[in-house]
Amino acid sequence: MVIKSALFKIGLGFLSVVFLSITYASNWQGASWQSKDYIKKAFFEIAYKNEYRKGASNLRRWKNRIQYKVEYFELPADFEMAENLIDEHFKDLSDITALPIVKSDYYANFKIILTKRSYYKEAIEKYTSTTIKNIDTKSNCLLFIKHRHYELVDATVIIPVDHAMRYGLLPACIVEELAQAMGLPNDSDWVNPSVANDKSVLDLLSGLDYLMLKILYDQRLRIGMSVKQSIPIVDKILLDFEQQGLIKNAIAKARELRLSRQLE
């Protein structure tokens, strides 16, 4: 297997938020983010860009099913709460995208590494090939993705769970990194409400996140499409969403997700 490139992102810029409560964007109902133009702009910002590379890329997503495995690095292999959050979130992501996602004890193309803060740097060196210096001191959790011709083929999420628990970041790390690993790798301070906004206080997928994931996995879009190729298709998708009432009801759809019901 020849891996053409890799994407790397820092989760939840280091201590940018001291404590994140389980929060919805309920006061965003009817706000400007529910306009088709805003959703379109947000989608291209998050799906086609990356915080460590300039310019726009092409559409990236998974084609084949995700087989995920939770591994423990220098940490007792018994963190039921974290594994439950991961399992429930993956079920939600599968429902939203219609991509098969299954847990595996053997082969895995998506690994979630749970470790301690004191072993975070070592885990990064072991499980990723990043060359970013001092990444362990600049992040609360991280995502490393590999793609072949823009088809996502492998992902690794590393979470120092003791640190995440101490600062109330565990749900946010899990929700953000797993969702962005679906093919929404960029962070943006203006895209709001979204887990892709590190300055927000969202721990759960927002209505906007829900819609961006639905757009990304709409079969009218193809892996590798450029922004120019995608624009008229995204316009049609959003028009369909509007006519179906999906944009209007996006917040309710996000609140119906398993993890949302569990943590609300």
C-alpha cells in the first residue's frame, strides 16, 4: 500500500479552554449559520483546508469501512467510560454518513490510543510520523490521518486521558477528533457553532457539524473533487436539504444522536 500523503492536526489548542461543559448551541436556533451560504462557506473551509497547509486541497473522505480499535499505551487497559464514549460516537458518525464503522479486535485502520500525559510525547513518536516540534506541549489530543489519492485509509487519535479528565476535555477530544477524522480536518475560529472551532465550548456535534458530515458523504460528491468541481454539487445538496427541512431541523437531529442523549 502506497500512502500518498498525511494530514495532521492538533486537537483543542493547548489549554485554550480550561473547562468544557457538555454544551449545545441551543441559542443558535434560526441564526445566520442556518443559511445555505453560511453552511456552504463553512463546509469548504473545514473540508478542503488544513491548519498546517496553505491553500485548498481536494475532497477527502473514507471509501471503505472503518474498523477501529482502542489501544492503551502505558495505561491500564480498562477505561470503560472513554471506550463507551468512543463506541457511541462512532455509531452516530456511521448513522450520519452511512459509512460502515465497526469495532475490531484484530485489523484496524483507525486506532484510538489512550495514554497518560507523561507518555504523550512517546505515544506520538510511536504511533505517528509527524515532524512538528513540541507537539505534545501544544495539544490536548491529536489526530493523524493518511490518505491515498484523497481517499482516507488510516487514522490515529491519541488522547492523554488523565490530562483530558483533569481539564474536562475528554468528551470534546473524542467528539472533535473522531468527527474530523471522517474528512473534516480543518479548524476555524469563524465556523460556529462547531467542534471544529477550538474557541467554542461545544463538546457535542452541533447542527452545523451534522450538516457538514451529511454533505461530505453525499454520493453526488466524489473523492478527489476540487473546490471548483464541488461548488455546483454542494449548492444542489443544500437546496435539497432545505426542501427536506433538514437545515431547519439540524439542531434537533444533532440532539437525537446517541452521544448527545447520553451526555445532555
